[in-house]
Amino acid sequence: MKTYRINAVMTGALYFLGTLFGILSAVFGGEVLTSITGNKSIEGVEILSLAATNSNQLTVGAFFIILMGLSLAGMTVFLYPVIKKDSRELATGMLLFRGAFEGTGYILSTLSILALVILGNEYTSMKVHLPEMQSIGNVLYKFIDTISPITSLMFLIGATCLYVSFYRTKLIPVWLSLWGLIGVVPYFIYAILHFFHLDSGFGLYLQMILAPQEIIMGGWLVIKGFNNNELQKLIADNNNSC
């Protein structure tokens, strides 16, 4: 019977890379992206001038964000054939929310960041600074800030579908699945607080419950793969129901 070893390895590797790229985007994204991830809005500063000053950091941050999106969306492609043997509904939910919808959020964020960089460079090169351009820059900044918690919500719905299936099938250790399901709750609170601008800076700690779980799970899938006994039972049950 098929062991889906390559699916496990690719899923784990893309999980790890996606998380790593996300961390790198925050580390090297500069002041503008740090203000968004930390939910500390920039006040009293011309956002376009700041974007131009930090254009290299913003571009690097945008590059890591799109790499993160591609990694996490690609991960769902390798997981779908396995998860659908447990539940086609859970597999489709994971594919849509963790793949298509979450990936779209990262694409929109990347394009908005690059547009902010272009607009900032154009603004600083002009002899006369038009206030209309500054207003557009503020809108772009707020859009990037708003799309972040929406993307997080898409991620959390897809992650819940995945962890429920993993818990049911025991393809990975139960404690890892439970850790994921528990970690979704504070992360969801962070996303809601961020959306309504109520996070006073502690949101990072709410995310940190789930973040290490995904890194460990990624490593587990690369090294150990799926629980082969449970996988064979799942495949047999799936074949019998067909």
C-alpha cells in the first residue's frame, strides 16, 4: 500500500519554510512591517517618506511574504490526497482556506507593500509634494494592516480543519494535534483584536502558542512521516467505503 512518504516530507518542509519566511519578513521588513505585525500604528510620520527611506527593507519583507504564501499554499496540495481519505469536507476546507484564501491574502499584502514602495519613491523624488499622494499612501498602509488579521482568520479556519482531521486519524501524535487545536484559540483572539485595533502589543504572545507547534509538526513530518499503521487503516477504510 502507498505510504505517502513524499507527501509527508514535502508538507513538513513547506510548513517549516513557510514559518521561517514569515519570521524573516518581520525581521527584515523594516519599521513599516514591524508596526503592522506588532499592531503599533505609526503616528505623526509621513508614511510615504518612511516607505521611501525603508524601501529596501520593505521590498525584502514583501519577497519573504510571497515566499511564505507560496510555501503554505503548496503544502495543502501535498496534504489534500491524505486528508480527503478521512473527510472530503475537511480536506476541501483546508485546501480553500489554508491554500486559496490565505494565499490570496499574502499576494494582496505583497502587491500593496510594493505599491507603497513605488509611491514612496515617486513622492520623495517630486519637487512638490502632493497631499493627495500622502492620503493614498495612508490608505495603502491601512489596507496592509487590515488584510493581515483577515489572512490570519483564513489561516485559522484551514488550520482547524487540518488539526481536526489529524486528531481523528492519529496520523501524527495526538498531543501535536491537540496542541494545534488549543493554539488556534488564542491566535483567533489575536486576529479579532488586531482587526478592531484593540491589541495593545500582547498579540505576539497569543500567536506564539501555535507558531512552535507548526515548526515541530513540520519537523516531525519530515523525520517521522505519517503514522503508517493508522494510515493503512485509513486507506483500507476508505477503499471499503468506495
